[in-house]
Amino acid sequence: MYSVNKIEYEESEKGIFKVDIKSDSASDTILVHEDVLVRFELRKGMQLSLQMLEQLKHAQEDIKCYHAAIYYLSFRMRSTKETRDYLYKKMYETHQIESAIKRLTKENLLNDQAFAEMFIKNRIHLSNKGPELIKRELDKLGISRDIVEQSIQTYSISDQIKNARSYIEKKVNQGSKRYSAKEYKNKLTQKLIQRGYSQTIIKEVLQDVIYSNPELEQEAIYFQGQKAMKKYRNYEGKEWAYKVKSYLFRKGFSIEDINAFLQNSKEE
């Protein structure tokens, strides 16, 4: 048998008690959290069997895992997967982690529904990401498909248009000295797709956007034209002109601008 010889508060660690355990042949000191102290009703002179002592030690490891999760959650809301992954990195046992997850969920400190709703709200107001990209982010955080699909409904069409337009206006205002207006529009479309917006939203946002101006268009055709002439420098005459024209046409420039560029090139 073992007996509790002394219980003292551990000054260096909040909520922790130092418990001296004594047997006929040896003595030991273990640190236990106040939750464990109360649960086992530990007191001086209390007799403990070897089985009870092992249970006490296991309970203390469980509570350490739980409080590690509490500390992790104190900085911001986390998904269940994030919390579980964090505890695994801290080298806690699976049964300890699952016990902590279960308790945290019961106490509503872990709530994937609330987490998803807050995550989406923050993305709507603090980023220009579209719903599909946000859904992919939530998927990586371990949020179930049902919760994701339900929560993403809070991202209204008007907010999607507003955020997509805000994102694209910054790009359009920068202009492009390398691409034709047509190709630039295609690139902006691809950027919005990558940001997670649907074709319906993209069409709505881009329908009235001016992608370039005559000055930028001329700079762009000069830039692409120089690339084309370098690429097809081994060709001559009509074949060279055909290759350059085809290249620039694929880049979205008008026939008029292409012919003007080639004429200016000849004059130079």
C-alpha cells in the first residue's frame, strides 16, 4: 500500500500541487493538477493501492493534455483537426488526445460549426477570397463537407461581387504593358477563378471593366512583337510576317494594330 504523506501547492506552476507518496520501501513525489486532486479526493494520510496510484498518474497525464489544448485555444478559435494535430505534435497518447477532444467539445470550446462560421466571416471582411477557395481552406482544416456547405451560405452574392470587384480593380488599375486587353481580360478571369469565384460572379464583375488604354496597348504589342520577331528570326519574307502576325493574333491584338506594328518595324 501507499499513503499520501504531504500535499503542498507548487508555487512555480498555477493550479499544480506537489503530492508526496510514501510506501514501506520507498517514497516518491508527483505533481498533480487541482482537478485531479479534487477528483481523487486526495488528502494527507489517504491510503492508495498500486492500481489507484497508476490511475492517478494516468489522470494527471490526461489533464496535462487537456490543458495543453486549452493553452492552444487561448490564442484564437481552432478546428478540431488543428487541435488534434497540435496535441499529436506535443507527443501525447491517442487516448489522452481523444479524451481531451471529447471534453473540449462537450464544453463547447471546440465547435467546428462555430469555427467555420467565424472563419468565413473573417475571410469575407479581411480578404478578397471567393467561396470555393474558402471551402478548400476549410477542407484542409478538417471541417466536414456538410458544415462547410451550410456555413458558406453566409457569403452573400452581393459580398462576393463586392470582394471580387475590389480584387480586380487593383489589378486593372495597375494596367499591363505586356498583354493585349483581350489577353489581360483572360488572365484576370483566371485569377478570379483561382480566387474561388464562380463564372456567374466573374461575368458580372468583368462586364464593365476597361482592361487597357491605347497607350498601354501599344506598349504591349511592342513588347510581344519584339518577342515574336526574336522567336521567328530565322524566317524571312511572307513566312516571317505570317508567323509574327499569327503569334500576335493569338495574344489578342487586333489585325489593325498588328499591321501597324509590322509597318513601323519595316520603317525602323
